[in-house]
Amino acid sequence: MVVGALKLTLHLPYSQGLKPKRKVVRAIADRVRARFNTAVSEVGSQDLWQRIELGMVVCGPEVGHVERQLEAIGRFVEQLMLAEIVDRRQQVMNLKEMPWLPAGY
């Protein structure tokens, strides 16, 4: 099993409060969940009006598949044009290679 995590930091230049920010966060999260069937959560900067930090997780059978899914999610969020992506971090882990898992797991 391969697990991939994507963290996007977005900027809302014209946000005037937390309520408009929450509306954008909900719109992005709902659309990503519906399109990619993935977990999405706001993972930081909850009290800042113009900054959104979203975390997304994908799992699959192969590294290539997971990487393509994460790339597609990033492009999709960018194409929504609800906020500007200012930072993108991605990590993929193959759990078969984790030494801390018990044998036969």
C-alpha cells in the first residue's frame, strides 16, 4: 500500500474575515472530495483571514498512481481559481518498506 500526502498553502488576497474564508475552504474541500474521493482537512492557519492550509491524503497500490492523483488534485484546486496556491508540499510513502511494521502485515 502506498500513501501520499499533499499540503497546499493558499492565499485569499481580498478576504475580509473568517466567514468568507470558511466559505472558500468548504467549496474547495467539497469539490476535491467529490471529484477525487479523498480526505481533505484544513490543517493550519485557521485564525488567519487570508491564508488557507489544506491537507489531502490518497492511498493506492502503486507509487505512480498516487503521485498522479496528487498532481491532479493540485491542478484541480488551481483551476478552481478560488485562491492562489503559494506553496505545495507532497510526500509519498510505500508502507511495504516501513521497518517498524510487523512481519506479515
